[in-house]
Amino acid sequence: GINAEYMGDSKKMNWKVKLYLLNESGNWDDAGTGMLQVSTSELAPEEVHLRIDAAEDVGQDGGSVSIERYRKLNPRLSEYPRTLLLCKVEKYFNYERQQEDKIITWVDDVSNEELAISFLDAAVADEVWRIICAVTKIDPGASRKRGWFSDTDISTFPEPKVGALDNVIAAVGAHRELFTYVVLIRPSFLQSLSGVFSSAEDLDAIEELKKVNSLIRFLVLCADRAILEKLLSDENYLLTFGALEYDTENLRPTGEGGENHEVITRHRRFLTEEAHQQTITPIEDPNVQSRIRLCFRLSYLRDSVIASYIDDSVNNIITQTLQANQREIAAYVFREDGSFLSAAFGAFFVDLRRSIAFLTEAMALLKALIELEPKVNALLLLAKHDIYGLITQALEGLVQADVTPQERTALSLSLLDVASMLNSINPTPFADFLLSSSAPERPRQLVAFFAQFLATGDEGLQVMTVELLRQLLDPLCDRREELTDFVYEKVLPPLLVRIVPKPAENVSIRTHSDFVVHFIDLLCFCLRTHSFRIRSYVIREKVGKQLNDIFPSLTDKAVHLAIVKFYKTIVASHDEYLHKHLICNDLLDVVVAIFLCHARRPNVVTSACLELFELLWRGNLNKLINYFVPRYKTKLEEAGFGTHIARVVRKWEQINETEAQRIDENTQIDGRRGSSLDVRRDSDDEYFETEEAANLTKKNEEPLEEVKSNEARQTISKIVEGMHRVAIHPEEEESPFIHRSSPTRPGVTNISPSSQRHGGGLKIEFDVPFDIDEDKRAGPPLEEDPALKKTKSEA
């Protein structure tokens, strides 16, 4: 009958196709492109309808198909003007598949038209073809056009018989397509071949067995999905795998003359005695059970039996067949009522090994789904059954389970793989679980497992944990900010604590080195993803100092490389605060030490150090260069590696030359200004030497002292607002109080009087993080004291 899982929702059967009509000259006319819908009627579930809807009204493009022909294909064209095709799948129509099974053709007796639907994907065509076959009661493998072969050709094709296989082999060589067609439509052919194979095995007739092997091998390698499904069906799989046991490379000669042969690998024994189908809960649908067995046999055939001589075409066909069958199984497992998942998760902890294996297989089914919407629906269904809570409880159960450490690691890795797979589809359910306020203890337990796996687990667990944490640090969901806060507050702190291993954990040096490497890799990812949060975290927690402290105890090259990459990422970030953090704490000492350790034997660590040195001069990082060269130049030159930082030193010299030139220019300007005022200052000195001027100056001294702490501060603040460095020269300010010291104001680093009489002045330095133009450095002139101005005028 029709697969109810497929036909229950017409939205699942909606694909883009092209429709063609055969014209009188024998050519195909393009009838348009549209979306194919396959649906059933509620009143008649066994009836299947095909409908193709275009993006615009039919007949508007001026194509070769007339509007009268469209009315034949769609009798309700006036009601549905955009519908290209509206018909029912009839049992008596001759449906066929052509051109690599991507085209389905048939003759519609109602409209008296021969139609063809072309699919972009062969897997989609397979789904539609199966539904058509379910209605018409024909073999899904009958995809060849029967018109190629006459009834005489089919009836005269030789039947396999004992001692007469040469006739079959000769017929196969002459008509290969006829052979595959006969295998599909004549059920007795494979039954007869199975009888010949059994007789040859009983008689130990190795030559007959090799002939059967050649026929089965030809069918397997013909790259046809229908043939593969028929060969691996419950009725024929023992014949298929039994015949493939007698490949020449799988036979070992025995006896004195090598007349006898021994089979090296017995595939039938493995399939019947060693491989057993296990289910977490009974599967009632026999069709689904058959599909599960078929998927296992296909995988075994591809990965073990024909792995040495399989080609790309056969591999692609097997993969497509696997995915098509897995989609049918997924439709049963993830059906909307959730009955199967409820039963499976209800017995989850009865057998933990089997339950974890079920989750792994369920993820394989999700991967087989082509469209994103079914994947998301399956994920939401799993989240509804608290999948992440089950994973956390399963990890707890493995701690107490009676299993070997290797098995515990493998099962834990499978659970993390499941969480990563679900998170890659949609991270929102995982974020809701971690940020849940109803049961906060479960997220804490999962985070504790993350820290444990990363610090003490094997390399596989560490890699999977880091990958899962990366997904949390850069999620594509609405709760991204909350999830990032959760990682920085709940996940990273326990990992940083384990930088120094705890003696009670008895962690090997190799495991701890791997943990440090993965943790630093995670920090580098954070530096590239969201620099603001990681900046405050690195500075606050002193991450660099902790990494430098463990450097002497870890001699692994991977750890050294990771440390250099960490600092290289910081340097490349061009973050002023992180650069200042490097300078103030001398954190680059460890980079130079690592370089000196490995420079004698060039390797990837040395290359990473040289890349960091190159970043300094290429990135115009003047502050880091002014710190790096004076501190490490002599040490590196004494060790014989001065040439490795030659470009950095050259850049440092250029910076200093530019600074010296700027200072000289400012000094020359100050000197010219001072000499131009000598004449005026001499006349001023003569004036102040008089007794009257001295008395007047003393008289005006007192009010100036009173306004020093108020008016002078306000005036200076106006001058230096927004400046980095300001110089006030005597020729611009002649007020007497300008030579006195002033209390430090907010933003003022240093206020000191000039040490020279001429060309000097008050020097004020500020810690404002931006520069100003040269012509604005002196600021606006101060207003003179009125009393002093009047005295000068009288003089």
C-alpha cells in the first residue's frame, strides 16, 4: 500500500520540476517549471494526485504549448490558472523512468498526452516513483523503458541451470540492459541462480561458483538502485553475499596442487550469526524493519565486501539508496505524534549502551534528511522529550556504570557527538536548556562534565568538547548574548583553574599538555570572535601570567606553539588595552624564551615566533616596537639571532628618527620665538628695576595670589581641554602667575615651570588618549591682569 508517513502531509512532497509534452513530430515541448505536489484525498486514501503549480498564469510566456493543451492537463484551469498539471495516478497508465532515473514518463489516456516530469535530484525522483509504484502495483525496479525489448527477447533469455551458466554469461555479454531488465521483471531468475549456487557449493565446484560470482558482481557494479535493493532483499541477500565470497582475492589455495580453495572471509556467517538487529523499543511496521536491514546490508556491502574495487558511480548509487531508505525510517521515528520517541526514551536507562547506540543511529537518520525543515521539526520533537537532559543523565550514569575506561570514553564521545549534531541544526533548544531557570542544576552538571572531559579526557573527548564550546561561543540564535555571558561566567572559569593540574586527579603530562593546547585554542577563537569580552577576561583573570607560569613545566612543542599563537592573536588584534597589558606585565618574555629554545632547530614553533615579530613592524605597532626592541634587542643579538628582528629594529630606528626630528623642529621654533623677544624683555627689565615699578608690582602681588587657585585653574583648563601635550610660552603670556606652580587637576599629569628664562614656560602634560594639531598646542593667550596692563601703559 501507500506509505502513510509520506502521504500524511502534502508539504513534504513539494519539489521543483519541469513538465514536458510530446508533440506530433516526436519532440518534447517545454510546458513550464513549477512545484510538484503529491497528495492524497481524505475520502480515498489510496488515490494519489499529482499537481504542478507555476509561479505565474499558464500560457503567459508565449511558449510552444497552446492553452488548449493546458486545459486537457488541468480541467479546472479557470479556477486554478497557475496549475500546469492536475491529474490522478492511475493503475493502468504505463509509467516508466528514463535518463539516469531522473525523468518519469507516462501516457495519460484522459488527456491523450504523453507527459514527462524531470527532477533535479534522482533521490527526489525515487520518492515519487515509489509512490507511483505503490498505486500501480508494479515493481519499483522496473525503471527501464520496456519498448526497448520485445516479448521474444525477454522470453528467450536463458534461465540459469547447473552446467549451463556459460549460456547466461554469453547472453549477458551480448545484451547487458536486457539482462538487468530480466532480473527485475522475472522473479524466477534469481531463484534459479540461487539453486545453481547451492548445488555448486555442495559439490565444491569452484568453477561454477566463480561463474555465479561474475554474474552477481556484474549486477552489483551496474550502479542501479533497483538492482541493489533486489539483490539485498530478504529473499536474495544470502545469494548475493555468498557469491561475492568467491572473489579471486578472497580465495586461498589449499592442498598439494592447489586444487582446492578456502574462503578467507565468510560474509554470510557474519550477517546471520554475528550481526543482530537490536532495538530500544519494538518497531511494529514491517516495512520499516525491512528498510533497516537493507541499510545495514548496503553499508556492509560498500564498506567491507566491495571496498577494494568499488567505483564512484556505484558508491554514489549506494549512498543515494541509503539516504532514501533512511528518510523512510526517519519518517517513522520522528513522526509528529512522538509515540516512538516516548516509548524509546521511557526505556532509555534500562540498557544504557543500547540507548546511546540508538541516539547515534537517530543522528544518522537526521543527516539523511535533505531539507532543513524536517530536521528542525525532528530537533524540536527531541527537545520536547528533553534530549539534553537525557544526555546529561546518561553522562552521569556512565560514571557509575560497570564499563571499561575505553568503553566509557567511547560512549561519552557518542553523547557529545549527538549534542554537537543537534546544536549544529539549531542552537536555540540547547541555549534554552543551559539558561533554564527551572532546573539550574542540570546545566551545571553538564558544564562540570565539559571541564572534566577537557582537562582529564582523552584527545577525542577534548576535541569534541572544544567544538561544542565553539558552537556555544558563536551561536546563531536569539539568545546569543545570554549564552555568551553563560560561557564566560560558568564555563571558562573552571577551565582556567585547571591550567595548573590538581595532584589528586593524577593527570598525565601528555593529557595536561593537550588540555592546555585546546584551552588556548579556545581563547584564540574568543579573541577573534568577540574581542571586547575576552579583553576584559584576559586582563582581569591575568590569563597571560598563568600561561607563562606553566611554561617551564611543559616542554611539549604543541604547548609552546599554542602559547605563541595566543600572543600572536593578541598582537594581531590591534587592541590598545591588550597591548598595554602585554607591556606592563612583560608577557612577551615567554615568546622570546620559546624562540631561543627552538631557534637552533627551525620548526613550526620558530616560524610562529617569526610571524609574531613580523606582525610588529608590518602592523605599525609603535608602542609595542618601542617596548620590544630596547628590552630584547641585546639579548637576541648576543644569542646570534639579531638578523631575525632586523626589520623590527629598523622600524624602531625610523620611529626614533622621526621623533627626534620633530623635537628638533619644536626646539628651533622655540629658539626663534625666544630671540625675537629679547629686546622687549630688556626694556621690561629696565622698567622693573625702578623703585616705582617695584612698589607697584608688590601692590599688585596680593590680588594675584588670591586668584591663583581659582582663575588660573579655570584659564589653564580652557587652554588644555582635549589636548595631549601643551606648551605655554612667555611671549604669549606675560602674566606673573604663569611661572608659579598650580595644583594638579583631573586629567593633568604634570605641571612644572620652565627651567629657562627665555624661550621657556609652563609645561603641562595630560593623559588624554588623542593628539591635536601643532598650531593648537599653545592654546589661546591668557588675558593680562588689568592693573599690570595699566602700569605698563603709564611706564
